[in-house]
Amino acid sequence: MQSFTRVIPKQKCEDWPLKLSKMTELYHEAEYQTVKKDIRKAAIISVYPENLDKSLEKFNKDGLIFIPTWKTKTGESFSFKIEPPKPGEAFYWSGYLVKTKKDGEILKKANQKHDHKIIGRMLGYPDCCIEYFIKNFPINYDPIWVNLKGKIFGYPECNGMLRYFGPKIVAHYSCSPTCAATRKVGKTWLKTMKEIDKDLTKEMYNLLAGPMTWNSYHGVVKVETPYFIGLVNSFPFVEKPKIINWKGKKEKTESNSVSKKEKTDKRKK
């Protein structure tokens, strides 16, 4: 099936396609900043030929090195695979962003050997999620909690069900909706995102914590949120659909804790 991505906003939510675009930009900037700030050793980023000079200037200014690895056909939709361009087709470079030549060499060798353990660790992924990816990706290239369905509660940091449309907190596939290691990584990423745009980060967190339905059948995923419906091509479930009804476990904020304390004090009085 040819790659496609479509977002259908619900009534009075017509601004959500633009919000999703901004959330995508927020995530990509967080990818960059987590390497710049030594939160992890590497990131996978894209560099477009038309912006090559500006990109290299930025990398040099921030003490970063770009290792071009894949030449990829330019597309307007989310894609699970890297499609090399035909002669004359628009393309961009995907590759590793690192701080040292040594790290770049390690990643180049690991990439040649398809050593996902080394690559995953350099990218800052938890070991449990690396093992999950190695086990499941070869048989399902969209491994959203392959053994789970129905009602699922989990942490927003682990929620990758909107990754096709932009919103996500971590770069990897979480091995479970309650993966403590992913949540730990996610908290660090959220801190970085808040430094970039606090309000947008809060809105994205609440979206990933809120109710949504992920329905995959015959190679098409339909994700419904209170604000929009998203459609994207995916791994084909043929016999019957896989449906996840999600509700996130939001972290208690300081204001919520204060409110509960005030209520308790009033009851005591």
C-alpha cells in the first residue's frame, strides 16, 4: 500500500492540523537538543539539500557532527520504510547527529552490521524497549504493544499511538504502556520540550494522556481523539481488527495536590 497520512479535525477543532504540525516541530527540536545537551549520544535527523548550508552551519556552531546514512525519497506522508529516490526525484539525507567522530564511527559500524542494541543505546533507548523492537519489528513494522488490545491504561510518555501525526514524547517504541524506563526517559524529554515551548508541551502531554481509540485493520490505522481522526497506512491485520481503547495516567500536578489538601483540611474543620 502506498504511504498516506490524513488528519480530519472534528467540528470546532479546525485548528488541530496546525497544532499537530507545531507539535512535530517541537519533537524534532527536542531530538536535536537532547544531543546538544548531552542527554544522549546520538539522534536520527533529516537534512534537506536546499537547507544544507544553514544546517551544517548550525551543527558546527553547536559542536555537532552529522553522519549522512540514508538517501531518502521526499514524501508528504509518514512512512515506515526508507525509499531511495529515483534519478531526478526530490530527496533528503537521514543520518546520525553526534558530538564526536568516535561516536559517529561506532554508529556507522553498528548500522552496517544492523546491530540494533548498539544503535538503540546510542540513541538513548531503554534496554527493555530495544529488546522489544528487535523481537517484534521484523514481524510487525508498527509494533504498538503487539500482545495488548482492548482497554489499556498507561503513561503518556509511553503513548506512541499518534506518532504518525507528530505528537510523541520519546523517540522509541515503548515495550509496554507502563514501562518505567520509558517514563524516566520521557520526563527528561518533557523537561527539554518545556524549555522550547511550555504551553505547547503541556497541550501535547494532555492529548497523549487523554482518551483515544487506535483501530488497525487491513493495513489502515484509524486513531480517534476528542479533537480529530487520523488515518495512516500500517501493518495489515487481516483476520480481525486490533483495537486499543486508551486512557493515560496523568502525573499529579502541584496544583492538584494543593487542591486535594485544601479539601481534606475543609472536611477536618
